[in-house]
Amino acid sequence: MHLFLSTLHFRWYVFFFWGVGLLTLARAVGFSGALLRFLLAYGIAYFCEWSSARPGGWFPFGHYRYLPTTTSKEIWIGILPLMDSLSFAFLAVGSLGVSALFEGRSLRESLLLPWRDFSRVLARGILLFVMIDMVIDPVALRGNRWFLGQIYDYPDGGSYFGVTLSNFAGWAVTGFFIMTLWRLLPLASPGAGRPDRLDPALSVAIYGTVYLFNLSIAIFLKEWGIAGADLLLGGILAGALLVGARKA
């Protein structure tokens, strides 16, 4: 119980975003459907991370390792901290929701699309999923300089501010499986969810807040190269959204 409470206190921001993401998806598919999808996302993310982080592992992220520096502060499941695989679910909500916004759709509407049309939302969602990790991972890798802590590293280094390019390929693979299986699962009922204006706003809020939080950390750490790359990515996304809005 002490370790559970310590985890909640230590990683409050992860559980906060997880809760907001769950409620956002629940508006689209109903609470039971959202919870099932979040549990599925955790299982997929955990397996993919375990497969890469275990000794000798490499697929799909390339090899990296978690450092047991926080085992006394938070719950670990095997070789991974509990909180790490949680983030994939709410980032998938934000990515898929922002992707749907390019077509003026809500999350629920995108999950009801025929596969041929959903494939466009899926492809953009995967790209957005990778882009947000390009913002997150470089500052997370420097966790010893802020309150995250140094929980992992890439033993052989990486070409993107210390992060390997194979890591981003792994995010694309993991995002593909999560979002595709979310589409395969049935909605709770034909009338479940509330596809209103708040749906895309919440998705944008999740994605945008995570982006701004990690950009702020990069600036706080005076990592100007990382901050500049983040601003470039943010500018590309904002410009694409504006172009899409004008076409709509």
C-alpha cells in the first residue's frame, strides 16, 4: 500500500493524463469500451517495451534498458515501471483525436468509419503518435536533471538527441497495433458516447498539454536544440491543421 501511494504521489501527472484520456475516450465509446481499450493498450505497450528492454531484446524499439533507480518510490512490473506503459493509451487518444480533427470528425465518428476511410485517420494518428514521442523522449532521457529521474537509457546512444531512430519506428509499430485494435473492438452500443464539440477539444488538450509540458522542460534544462526541434514539429503540425481547416 505504501508503494502504491508513493507511485500515485511520485507519478501524479501520468495518472492525471491517463484519467483525462480515459474520460475523453469514454465520451466516444462508452466507459466500458474505453476501459477495455485502455487495458488493451497497456498490454500491447508493455509487451513491446518488455520485448525491447529485456536482455538481448530489440524489437520493436531497438534495444534500451530501464535502470532500477526508482524501485523504492514506485511500482515496477517485472523490468518496467508501471507508469511507463500507461502513457501510450492517453497519447493514442490525443493522436487519434487530433488526426480525426483534420477531417472535421470526432473520435467516435472516426472509429465508425469504414476501413478504407479509417486508414487515413490511422496513418495520421500514427504519425502524430511518433511526433509526440520525438518531443517526449529527448527530455525523458535527461530525467536525472528534473523530477522524472533517470529511469532508462540507450546503451549505444542515439542520433536524435541521444534517442535511437529505431525507437521512433517502435512507436509507429506500437501505435499501429493499439489504434487498429481499438477500431476492431465494437462500440458499447450504437448510441453510446457523445460525439459533441468537447470530443476534439479534449483530444487537442491532451496532445497540446503533453507537447507544451515537454517543451517547457527542454527550455528549463536549457536544451535549446531540443526546444528548437520541438518548436519546428509544433509549427509543422499547427500549419497542417490550419491548411486542413481552410480546406474544410
